[in-house]
Amino acid sequence: MFRASSGTLLGGSIEDWTTLRELTEHSILQNNLETAEFQAELLSSLCGAMRDDHRARLDSAYLYGYVLYLRGKYTQAALAVRTHRDESFGCCYVLARCALQLDEERCSETLRSLVAHADRMALNGSGAVSEALCGMPDEATLHAVLGHLYHKLERFEESSVSHARALALNPYLWESLRALCDMRAGFSVGKLYRKRRDPPPTGHHIKLRRGLVGKPHTPFKVPGTDAKKKQANGQQLQQPFVRNRSIPTSSLLKSTGMASAAPTATPTNAFSRPRLLTTPPSKFMNTDKSVTPEHLGAPSTFGGPNLNFQLDGIFFALAKSYKSACKYDCYKAIRILNEELPKDVLETMPFVLANLGKLHFEVVNYEMARKYFTTLRDIQPARLTDMEIFSTLLWHLHDQVGLSNLCHELLDIDRLAPETWCCIGNLFSLNKDHEESIKAFQRATQLNSKFTYAYTLQGHEYASNDAFDTAKTCYRKALATNSQHYNAYYGLGMCCLKLGQYEECLLHFEKARSINPVNVILICCCGVALEKLNHQEKALQYYELACELQPMSSLSLFKKAQLLLAMGKYNSALENFEKLVSLAPDEATVHFLLGQLYQIVGRKQEAVKELTIAMNLDPKGNQLIKSALEKCHQQD
């Protein structure tokens, strides 16, 4: 393909330089990166004798930095292009990509130059980009990188504006769409992927239409970058929406003293796990605040019954589902994926399988979650992403064999991955070896200091050992890496609850609920804190809200009935306990409290029956139940 040049290099002529540049670009395109780095070094050296050709020096610096970036040599690449960042758009772009992999100081330094290049591009048009060297970004990619830089510097409103502009130019730029969803920005997915009459382009290369760059149809109303800054309400679902261990009902009841909150003593065992949740009403979903870009009315009716599974339809369904998941509208997200995706995409796309697994995990549908994660591992046996969630799922299912096998497989894949050590930590935790579990989670954070999930799991382990101060430190580290990690706020709240710091406890639970407003566990936690502060009527309102959100939630119904009993509202309490018996027929606590309630209202025969059932279900609580039965007979 390339003819060897004849003669010698006389100080580096422009012809030699042009030939070598083409060779370097070809090596990059062929992924011969070692060769490309060697050629780029030579290319930069040849520029020494070409003092009058400033363009050649800038292009050489860009190609050299770009190759170093592709090889993962981020610091070296940044140094290679740093001095040219104001003159060369390509060099500034490479520096920005490197800065995202390095530190905030480099991001701040690069941002000013990249914004200046973006302004010049907007003023002069983006035609120059089309004539650029290989790897040079288009305008949409430029705004996406700006969005990432702003986000890393915690300038969330400007980040949302940049990602909105990127999507307006290229609606298929998934990383920008995902970033907007993670920040809970208000935008219409329906307008972004409006149904088109023409079929999508086919072939190996999908060429974006000129209209995407020239005059886009934008679903955003993009404000200026000088708008008032405010932090976005949400970040990622890295695992977005489930980057943390779910909150089992058993631990909640045990740790908050829910059973002991009754007017009389209860048997030792309380609820072990909440039942499968039901779909919450949609009116409770839109409680989160949005950041710019602003809402622009109702979404398009694109996803109708006659939806064709074309490219826009698939992107529309995936985007709509992910946006719902980021707002913790899990049932809606699941329904969209199941109903609006082609069968092949639904059953074989790893992203879809992983998200279905995490969504079912979030709503405590553990068996269905295991099904999707198992299918995911069959398709991608070497996958590490989301395996920390799968390991926590196996922890909840008490699947020691499955969790042990997963640990061995992940160790074979990559023993230096934080996901691997989270899995190992969960295995030690399941075996009640809390000390080794903590060491494993610490190892995960050493491998990745930004791994929010590992800090939270570490906090859970310290809390289980009653080391509440250390647990709080771990939860705060988790929040330092992701301020929207609601389970870290839950962990802080539980620590404060056990320490008797009820006002602070309520603040943490309310913060967690502001992030995930439809989680009945968090709503019940707020109710427990209010009970501790003697605000019974307010606590009752929270329990009623939880029951309205998920009528089949045994936890919320139990807390509501228990509080009504404590408040002396026996008729209402009786009605709720009788519903609860049908939801949790094997819970001794429910039968015991119902028996006591029957005794209070004078229904002695039903009281004896319920207390007898409680005694059969909980032999350890026999003495308490026998005492209650004796009192019942004494009244006779």
C-alpha cells in the first residue's frame, strides 16, 4: 500500500513529513499502536528542521499525544500536547481526554482552552473539523467532552447544557444521554427520537445525516452557561440506581427495634424479608427537581402500539427506560424494556440484561434478578461490570455456593479489579467473617478510590459489628465520591438511630428519600425516626404513604398497624393486622400482636387461636406467648 521512499532524508522535507504522517494515521487506524507511537516520535523529530511550517508542528504534536492517549499513557500524552492547547484544537482535545483520566486540576486548566475553541468553532462553523486528522472530534463530541469536564469539576448545570448541545447535534451519542439522565435533567426523550418515515441507514458504517450537524431538531431549551449554578439531583444508576446493597426488611426491623416498639413484648423473630413490591402510582414518581435543560411540555407519542423496531425506536425505548430508572421508577423502566424492544435486543444485549437485573434487584424481586444476571454471564462470561451487584444479590439469597463460584471466576478474570474484591467481601460477610470482609472491601477502595459501592459495603460491615463511628466515616467517603448514593445516607441514618441521635437520623433518612422518593423502606425509616421523636401522627402519615405506594408491602403495613395499636386506635389496627396476616402468614410477630389485639377488644377465642399459632411458629418466644395466653385465660 505504501511505497518506500528513495534517497535520503535531507533535514526533513515536507514530502517526507507528509508521507510519515499518512503512515502514522494508517497505523492508528489499523490499531498498530506501538508502530504508531514510534512513527509519531519520528514525525515530531522531523519537524525540528521545518521551522517555518507551524501547522506541521501542531499536527505532529497532536498525533503523538493522541497515540500516547490511546496507549493509556495519559500523563505523558498530556505533557506532549499541553504547550499547544491554545493554538491547536486537536491538542486541546487530547489534553481534555487525558485530564478526565487524571485529576481535577488538569480538568480546570484544560476547560478554559476547550471552551475558547468551542466558541471559535461556533463562530466560524465546524467545516474545519471535517478536514482534520484521524481521531479529531466532531462538534457533538466536543460538547460531550466539555460536559464531562464540567461534571468532574462539579459544575452540574453547565455539564447538562453541554451534553444537551451534544445530543442536539447527535441524538445517538449515548454517553451524553446517560449523563443527562444521571443528573435528572429535564428533557423530552420523545422529541429527541421522533419517529421517522424513512428506514434507518444500513451497512457497516452509519453516516449521520447533515441535518444532525447543520440545523438540528432539538428537544432542549438550552440556557446560557452563565445561568445560576446548582447541583443536579442525581448521578449515575454505575451503576445508577443500584450501586449499593439493598435494605433487607429483617435487618431494618432488627436494628431499629421495630418489634420492641409495640406496647407489649413480642417474640424474637420479626419479618425476614419484604414481599415482592407492586407497581407504585405514577403520581408519586415526579417528585424530583430537574436542572437545566428545562422541560419542554409533554413527551412525544412516539412509542405507540404501531412502533416499528427501527433505529430510533430502539434508542427511544432504551433512553426512556434508563431515564425512568434514574428516577427510581423501576416498574416503568422494566415495562418499557419488555414491551418496546425487539426480542433479540431484549434477550441478548448485555446492557439490557444488566439493567433488568439491577431493576429487579432494586424492587427486591431477587429470583428474577438472578435470572437476568445469569443470562448476562452466559453471554459475557468475562464481564466485571455490575458483578458487585450480582454478588450482593447472591448475598441476599444466601447462595454460598453461587457466590463462592463467582469469586473464583472473577479472580481468574482479574484479581486486581475492585468488583472482584467486592464479591470476595460479600462472601466473607455471608460466612459471618466480618473482619476479612472489611479487608476485602478496603482492598477494593485501594484499587479504585472512587468506587462508591465498596465504601458503602464496608460501612455496612462496620455497622454490623457496632463500630458506628467507623461506619459513618465509610458512608461519608461513599458520599464524597457520589453525593446521590442514597444507601450511604440510609447507613448514616441507621447508625444515628442506634446511637439515639434521632433528629440527625431523620435528616439522613429524609435526604435518602429525596433521592429515591418511592422506596418504602426509606419512608418507613422516616416514620420510625418520627416515632422516636414522639411525632406519632406525622409518622402515621409516612406509613400510610408507604402503603399507598406499595399496597402489598408487608413492612409498611406492619409499621402502620403497630403504630395504630400503640396509639390506641384498635379498630383501625385490627383491620390492618387482619390484612397483614394474609400477606405474612408465617410471621409469629403478626399473629402475636393480632392475638393481643383480639384480647383487648374482647374477642378471646380468636385471641387464643392467634397466640397458639404464634407459639407454633416461634418456639423461642414460647415464654412470652404462654404469659399472654395465661392472661387471656385469667380474664375468662
